[in-house]
Amino acid sequence: MSGIYKANKENIIKASQIIGSGGLVAVPTETVYGLGASVFDAKAVANIFKVKGRPQFNPLISHIYSSDMIKEYAIADDRALFLASKFWP
């Protein structure tokens, strides 16, 4: 599946299915299009590096819904959790 799709419930479901099956999706941001994949899928993450021609030493950003989810995705001490609670939107 390729193309540009409107942001609606049906297409968001399609995008989540693509990500869930190890694929990549392009998403618009304020300045550029980003590539999205599951942070838990090492092959999909490696594919982002490959597709972008990004060096392995240049880390990717993981976006999460809220600071409450940090412990599912990262190791964070009390200082990091405090900063997240103060500065995250």
C-alpha cells in the first residue's frame, strides 16, 4: 500500500496495521515527513535506518502518548520522570 491518505479513522487503523505487521508509515510533522515504525520491532527500526540512509550512530526518536508510558519504553530514574512531568506537554 502506498500513497497519501487523509487523516481519518479508517486510514489511522490502516497505518496501525502496517506498523503492527512490521512496516513503515510516513507521517507529516511541523517541518518534514517522518517515518514511523514499532519501537519494539528491531527489523522495522533497522529498516528506518536503511530507508533514510541514516548512520547507525545517529539515534532515532521514540514518540509516546504520555509520560505515564515511559517505563514501558525506557529506563528512567526519578530525575528523568520529574523532568518529564514538568516539561512535557
